[in-house]
Amino acid sequence: MEIQVSTQAWHEAEADWLVVGVTESPDLSGSFAALDASLGGSLSRLVEAGDLTGKLAELLPVLDAPGLSARRLLAVGLGKADELNGERFCKAMMTAVRSVASKKDRSLALALPESLSGLSTADAAAIAARAIVVGPVGQDSLKTEPGHHPLAAATVLTPVDGEADAKAGVTKGTIIGEAMNLTRNLVDLPPEMIYPESFAERASEAAAAAGVSCRVLGQSELEAEKMGSLLAVAQGSDRPPRVVIVEYKGGKADAPTLAIVGKGVTFDSGGLSLKTSEGMLTMKCDMAGAATALGATLAIARLGLPVNVTGYMGLVENMVSGNSYKLGDILTARNGVTIEVQNTDAEGRLVLADVLSYAVDNGADKIIDLATLTGACVVALGEDVTGVFSNNQDWADAVLSAAKTAGEDAWQLPMFDHYAELLKSDVADCRNIGGRWGGAITAAKFLEKFVGEKPWVHLDIAGPSFASSNKGHREGGSTACMVRTLIEVAATLG
Ligand code: BES
Ligand code: MN
Ligand code: ZN
């Protein structure tokens, strides 16, 4: 389905639902007044009666709407006009689209508000398009009767003077929404369907469709690369590991390359340091970093941003078997660092260690890694905020500012030298856990050993990447968090 852009009057748009945003104490002029007139004044009466409040994301369906070409009207609250911003508009649009997609209707027309205060038409159109793409996709695709229904048609209505901006915004928002759905789909599908090999196959297909080159390293290539740390985690599984590399060269040949590295543990049982059933229940999400690296890199390519970006995904399953890696094992990582295993559930850092060092040697100039790395980060920041860790403040600031622009919450934690002492081992260069306190930071300190001198930012997405319940404005399960931030970072590099 391709989203259309139209300059039709709102009451003339043909669709099952006409979606119109309404602010608190709305200004009943312009297109809104024309709509009200075609409805015989019922909108202004609803406002008057206090039934149409305009409160953010509050829905008011008007099922009988003679006078409109659309069969029904869905008014969605935009909140106070002077508080409208990208995040709030997104919440309203997602709520409206998800509500329409929960019914078996096929089409919607979505009117961009005429006065957007701080939002540009292009940004509003991009957000609307993203909602149209993301909203109808649920985590319930394997139900016999999913609660979400794909739209057959969608039109964004814009005033004539905003048509070009709206078209550009819709194109951009569609690409971003599709990238988020790619990431979501990989995370939401069960671990029996998404394992290193199948993830790699899906990644190759998606890369080919986006015109991006893709390489997959298998067991023997990983052995040749001496990825002893990653391979140790993988050895307890019947599913062989993979490292996927997607490469987009949109920038000048001599321009710096951004590496986006993702943790791809397709299922984390904890290994011999076995998790509880409760702790293991959502561990299909432990490849969210890899799925995000893939979605973002392909979106950056499809948007044609003038940058060079390489995505790296380290894919393993952390399982229990007679061949599992053990406590007390000493692993030699690709860069020669020896690691004493003290907990097989601290496996993500072992996977990333080798992939980060590979990225460094493969020409990365700046690095961002993403990982569902520690429960400690969720304890520190809660479920909705990404932890940010870095060896370079300028690079951290660039990522934090991109997150702010994208409307994604991220917060930096310290990386003082003394945290690294907690990783000391009596028998190897380091151990893979840091002890009871500061677990998100000691994990980041561990990763720092594998990035050389490169500017590097580590994003711990253990909390925000996976939501435990459905809400009006977003589906539970994968959230595709940080896809937009990464695209924003790449846009500022170009
Ligand atoms: N994948 C988990 C972290 C995680 C926890 C992700 C909750 C999403 C939600 C990671 O591999 C892990 O098990 N980390 C351990 C580290 C510990 C053994 C040092 C943890 O956080 O408990
Ligand atoms: Mn683990
Ligand atoms: Zn894990």
C-alpha cells in the first residue's frame, strides 16, 4: 500500500474513516469550519457540550456523518495547541491509526492539522505516515484471528501550499515506519523462527531489497577470525552462530564510516548460569540490538543519506547443553584479550567484544553499539529510557542530541576509570562480570576494552526495546526504539 497525498477538502475525502486532529479549545476556522459546516454544526456542538475535549490522544468516533464523503469521522485529541510537538503528535496519530486498524475497515484519510505550532508540515506528514505504517502491525500476527487489520488505502490530506513538504514527509515517514516494522517483526517472532541462520537469511533478503550489500560470516569464518569469545557463547546451541555485515556507501569514498553494532542473542536462556522461567520469558527480545542495527542501516540507505554506514550483527543462541561454555573457562577474544567466564548469563558482552573488534579492524571511524545488555540498566533508568555510555563526550553528545530530536528518551551514565577495576581477574586479563553494583556501567567498561581508540557510544536498550503490555498509542512487544535516533545521527553526519 502506498500512502497518497491529497489537497482535497476534508469533507470530500472518501474513506472508511476520516481522521481529524482537534486541539483543546479548538479554533473553529479554516478547514475545521468547513468540516463542521458539512456536518451541520455537530462538531461545534460536541465541543460546546464538552464531549469533544481535544485532550491528547482522546478519541471521539462520529459514526453517523452525513455530509462527509467518508463513512465516519474519528476525532483525535491533540492536546493544548501550544504544547504540540513531534512526540505528542505521534501519540495522537498512533492512537487513531491503531483504533482504526483494530476494526475491519480498509481505508483512512488523515487530515494534517492546519496550525501545527512547533511542527513543520514535513515533520507532521512524516509522523502521520509512520503511524499509518507502524500502527496496523501488531505482535499478534500468529493468532488465528489477529486483532490488527492491514489498511487497504491511506491518504494524507494537506493544504495546497504544503503539498510538496507533505509528499517529502510521507516518503520519509514511510521508510522509517517500514524500518521499524522490520526491526519489530524480527524481535516479536518466536525464537524457534528467528535464530542466527534465519535472522541472517532475513537480513540478506531485506538488504537486497534495499540495494545494500550484505555479507554473512558462518562458523568456519568466525573461527578463522579468531572470535573465541562469541564462539564460546554459541557452542552450547545446536544452532550455529552468524555475523551479518550490511554496508551502505552513500558518502564520499574518503568520508568516515559509522559502524552500528548490534547484540543478536536470538534466545538467552542464561546458559549454565540458567535464568528463572520468569527471567527467560521475554528473552526472544535479546536480539533487539541486532534487529535495530539492521532496520536503521537499511533505512539510512533507503533515505539516500550522504553517509557511509556499516551495520554489524553478532548472532548466537545462549543455550544449555553438554557442550555449553562453563564457569571458569578462559576465552581468548579476537583482539587477544583473555576473559575468565564467571557467569554464562553475561553473554552479550562476550558476543559484542568480538564484533566490536572486528568493526574496528574493518574500517569503523565512529561506533554505536546497541544491546539488551543488563537488567541493571533497567533498575537504574526504568523500562522506557536507554542507557548511554561512551569513551568520547563529543560523540556521546551527538547521539544524545539526535535522541532528543527523535523524541526518544536516553540518559548518560558515568564511565569513571575505577569501575574497570571491578572486572579484574586472578587468572585472565579480565572477568565477564563486575560484581553486585553498577552492573550497567561495568558491562560498558567491559565493552570499552574492544573498541580501541575509536569514538564509541554504547546504548543499553534492555528496558525500552521490549514493552510488556499493549497501550492505546503503541503495541506491546518490540518497540523498535533507537531506530529513529540512529537515522537522526546519520542525518547529522552527512
Ligand atoms: N539479556 C540479558 C539482559 C536483559 C535483562 C535484557 C532484562 C532484557 C531484559 C543479559 O544477557 C543478562 O542476562 N545480563 C545479566 C548480567 C549479569 C549476569 C552480570 C543481568 O542483567 O542479570
Ligand atoms: Mn544473559
Ligand atoms: Zn542477554
